[in-house]
Amino acid sequence: MQTDELTFVDEQAEPDKPGQADTPWQVLIVDDEQDVHHSTGFAFLGVRFEDRPITFVSAFSGAQALQMVLSNRARLPDLVLMDVVMETPTDGIDAVRQLRRELAQRKIPFIILRTGQAGNHLNHDALGRDQDIDLVLNKSELTAEKLRNAVFAGLRTVRARNN
């Protein structure tokens, strides 16, 4: 689903090529709350990372994210921002594990899990040690600056893995 507030990558876009400074970083936002998609896009308005634009693609469930990624393997997202609780209490975690399994573990270079369920049955520290998850952020403590810093750190990791 696409909205006017976010910039989306054309599904026909070519995969990243070394030396293409204008090839956007692609970030997949997976969250069942429309407001999260809007606020994430707003936090990145006009922001570039390493002189490349950042574009967003939206999915509203783990199943939708899986379908989008698996049907477009030629252009995988550079980074995924995945909510935990969507259709089920572990929808995001289940989707991350399936993505990692289906895509040979590290083809999506960086996955950030965003949880808004503080004190939930999910242990934040245990999630942080999960090999399928690169970073865990608590939505209640997340500011636009913290989100940008986390995404930039993830994209730096992506760049390092690609070099």
C-alpha cells in the first residue's frame, strides 16, 4: 500500500550498482498502524544517508512483508523496520525468522525490530540476542533522532557488508 506522504521505490527499479550515488537506500516498514508509517516517513523527510536518498516501502503485516520481499528478490530492502505485534502477538518475529530462512539468512542485511509492548511476554534482552534480529527498539522510548541514528547505523552495516 502506498501513500502520498512517503516516497516509494518503483518495483521495476534496478538493483543497486556500485557507483550509483543516486540509487536510494530502500527501507521496508512493516507495521499494522498507518500512523507508524507516516511518522517514520516524516522523521526522514529530506534526509539522505551517504549522499543517497532513503525511500520507504510499506507492509501492514508479516505475511504482506514476506509476500512483497519474496516476490521481488531482485531488489531486496537494505533494511527492515519490523513491528512485533500485528496480526498475532509474534507476527513480526515469525516474519523475521521466515525471511531469514527463505532468503539464506543474511540477504536482507539489517533488520530492526520495533516493539511497543513493554512488559509483554517477549523479553527485550532475549530478542536482542536473537541471531535473526540485528537491533531491537522500544517504540515508547523512540524519538525521531533515535530512529534516524538506528537506521543510519544499520545502513552503515549494510555498506560494510557490501564492500
